[in-house]
Amino acid sequence: MAKTIQAIRGMNDCLPSNTPTWQFVESRIRQLVNSYHYQEIRTPIVESTDLFKRSVGEATDIVEKEMYVFEDRNGDSLALRPEGTACAVRAGNQHGLLYNQQRRLWYMGPMFRHERPQKGRYRQFHQFGAEAFGYQGPDIDIEMILMGARLWKSFGISDKVELQINSLGNAEARANYKKVLVEFLSAHIESLDEDSKRRLDTNPLRILDSKDKNTQEILVNAPKLIDHLDTESAEHFSILCERLDALGIEYTVNPSLVRGLDYYNRTVFEWVTSLLGSQGTICAGGRYDGLVQQLGGRETPAVGFAMGIERLVLLVESLEIDVGESDAQVYVTALGTAAELKAQELTELMREHFSFLKVQTHCGGGNFKKQLKKADASGAMLAIIIGESEAQSGSFGLKWLRKDLPQETVTEQELLEVLAEVS
Ligand code: ATP
Ligand code: MG
């Protein structure tokens, strides 16, 4: 036998047993963005590598070690997109969507990062993201947070997800703080983990979210960025907090929340759950007021978030939330050539009249006993039975599969009336 070919490690098939949950999650997301009147944007999966180097940042985990980069046949360096914000900004600049106007956009699709696969962490994963351009905030920051809160509510998981917020200030405040932080950490350099030692030069802020125990202990006494904010960012942050309070959105200020991408400033936030082990961040976002300009556009304030769909799906599965997966409703059996043709005509007629009805036509022959067994297994509540004589007469056998009632004979018209009641 030929050797079977396996999928790439960390890249998952979504099988029929999973797709109902995915469809449920995706449809709730579509409802959500619709109710906030965001517009969808779809960008290619492949972009030039430079886009991510210039936006996400050279010294980030994503660009340093997680990106799928390859050379095109003509020698250009291309990357499978590791995230969606840079792509949205690239497209926005390229097509003049951002200049001198305000935009609220959303996207959903696969992203790629070469990470160690584990529960909630994959090499191909999916993100839903929202981005708003041309708004200074903090009102729009709050809208981003409200969207998350509304989505949790629609899944009935508001009590399972916690909001953490922080402010990164402006570039100058961050630069000043970096100095203070590096000074503090340099005094403890021996106790830092290897990654953090390296980041002391390349990306000191990232040390704040080191998972290493020793490093974390040192960080407890480290100076906090939130105490070194510029006046405007501090004001922005205090309005944000006040409004969240007024709107009844609970949050924790987490001074070590820095996010792993370079482009963030001011507000950053994460929605975190304790139900998914160490992959607990379901949604992460913040402001990135400099990015549009950094990628060649005009200065444009911006804010957005990205949500990991796999983590959301895991959460929905682990909480056994009803995703409304439904069986076939009507199963049509037929015996003989004329009856089979009649069955296909009849099922098309049903679909014509009732577009939401789930109708399955028996295919592949076999006697009625075998066909009715299939009908039962399909989960359908109603079986239609068409033999040679029914094919001639234009009336059909009708059998309720989940009720103890005798089989009846109905005309086409009567059948449509029955279906109108059940569909
Ligand atoms: P983490 O700290 O978990 O690595 P991150 O900071 O790299 O996350 P972002 O780049 O902000 O994550 O992406 C936003 C969201 O996308 C994450 O909160 C998570 O839900 C999801 N996500 C990121 N990387 C992966 C991955 N490899 N597999 C599955 N989901 C992911
Ligand atoms: Mg990551």
C-alpha cells in the first residue's frame, strides 16, 4: 500500500465533527462586526517579508524566529502572514482607504507562525481582528473592548474571561522608561533567564512578560511603565478607566502587559481565561498610532485587536456550549429507477419551498429496510418513502421516525403543508 501523506505539524484539519463549532463561532463574529458596522477586508496570505519586519519589528519573536519566509521563484523574499494588522495597514495605504478618513475594518483568516505546537498554539491558526483608523480615542479604544465583551456575552462566557489593560505611553515615554528599566535590570543581570539577558539590548520591554520564575521575582520590584507615562497618555488612560467603570466593564490594570509586537503605544489590552492552561490569552490588542506612517502612509491614529479562533473554539468546546448542531430533518428513500428520479424531483421541490430545511436524498440503492436504517441514523424526524407505485401515483409514504405513529400516505400538496409546520 502507498504511504499516506500527513498534514504539516501544527497545521490542523477542521473535520466535520469540529466544523459546527467553528461555524457557530464564525457566525457569532459576523453578527458582532455587523452590529458595530465594521467593514470586512480580505488580504492575501502571502506578503513581502519586509512588511512584517517594518511593522511587527525585527527584534520580536514573530520576526526573529516564528515567520515562514521563503524565496519566490524570482528571488523576492515573501512571508506567510503571521498576523493581520500589518496587512490591513498595507492594503489601506495602497488603496487610499486611510488617508484623511475614518475606517472601521475587520478580517478573519489563517495566520502562520513556526512555534512549538501544543494545545491552543499551532503553526497555522486563525484570527479574527478589528482595526479602526483615524480615531484618536479613548472612545474608540472602549468600543474595541466593548466588542470583545459583547462577543463573550453572546457565547455566555462573560464570567470566564478577564480583561487586563495597560498603557505603553508615547514613544518618548517608552524610550525614557526603557533606560530606567535597563538600568534596574542590569543590576540583576545574573538572575535573568537567557532570553531576557539577550533582550536587555534588543527589546527590554519584552522582558516584562517573561515566564521565567526568577526573572518574574526580580520584576516585582522593577519600575513600572504606567508610572512613567507622558501627560497625554496618562490622561487618555485615566479617561479609559473611568469610562470602563461607568460602563460596568470590569478590568485589571496589569503593568507588565506589553504585547509582543513593536507597533503598539498607549492603550494595550488582553482578554484572558484561566480555562486554557498557559495559552490563556484569547484576544489581544491596543493602539498603534505610528504604524500607518511607518508603512508609508500619513500620520493616522489607529487601534485594533486580534482574537485567536482556535482558543475560542477550545473554550466553547470545553464549556460544552450548545452550538446548535442539527441533524437532517427529512430523509427521502426510493426504490426503483422511476422512484429515484421522483425522489430527486421531490427533494428539489422541498428545497425550493423551504430554504432552511435540511433534506437528504437516499443515494446508493438498497432495499427499504436498509434505506430506513440510514434515515434513522441521519437523525431526520421524517422519512418519505417512494416505491414504484408511489412514483406513478404522485403520493408518498410519510413516516415519523421519532414518534410512534403509523405510516401515512400523503399527496405532494399535503407533504408541503406538513413541512411548512415543521420547518
Ligand atoms: P501568545 O502570548 O499566546 O504567544 P501573542 O502575543 O503571540 O500570543 P498575538 O500576536 O497578539 O498573540 O495574537 C493575538 C491572538 O492570536 C492571541 O491572543 C491568541 O489568541 C492567538 N494566537 C497567537 N498565536 C497563536 C498560535 N500560534 N496558535 C493559536 N493562536 C494563536
Ligand atoms: Mg506568540
